[in-house]
Amino acid sequence: MRRVLFVCSQNKLRSPTAEQVFATYPDIEADSAGIAHDAITPLSSEQVEWADIIMVMEAHHRSKLSKRFKTHLKGKRVIVLGIPDDYEYMQPELVRLLEMKATPFLR
């Protein structure tokens, strides 16, 4: 079972969509959080430690992740998906983009 953590800013649109989509994939456990302090589900060190792979939506999320959780990231693969904050929760275009960009890393 591969544990995948999806991270965006607020955990309102992109990362919860990714969690919902990839939770249905076989052999994948998915979780999501936001890197902002006022996120719906703020990212915790426990989530970072739990994850085998961390997928962030934008490069600035990786920078914040590296600064705040540096000691917990040893040996973790962090992938920038390059998905801007232009979509609604479960918007079909967002789902397709997530599947296109994240699936190759889950094989």
C-alpha cells in the first residue's frame, strides 16, 4: 500500500479533490492538507511522516513544506504537480489534470 499526501494552500479545493480521486485507486492510501496556517486541515508533521510520497500543487508549496518540515522530509519524495488554484472542488478539468500529472508517479 502506497501512502500519498496531497498538499495545497487551504485544503479546500485541489488537495481534497486529489485525496478523493486517488482514494479510489487500488493500493493507494490518500490524505490531504493545506500548508497555510489557517487551512481547513493544516499540514502536520504526523502526516508528513506517514506519507511515502508528497505531492504539492505548486512550487511555493514545496518551499514552505521544506522550511517548516525539513527534519521530517528525510527520504521523502516531494513532487510538484504544477496545478494552479484555478479550479473548484471535484471540477472535471481538475480531476483530469490531477490524474494526468499524478498517476505516472504512482506506478
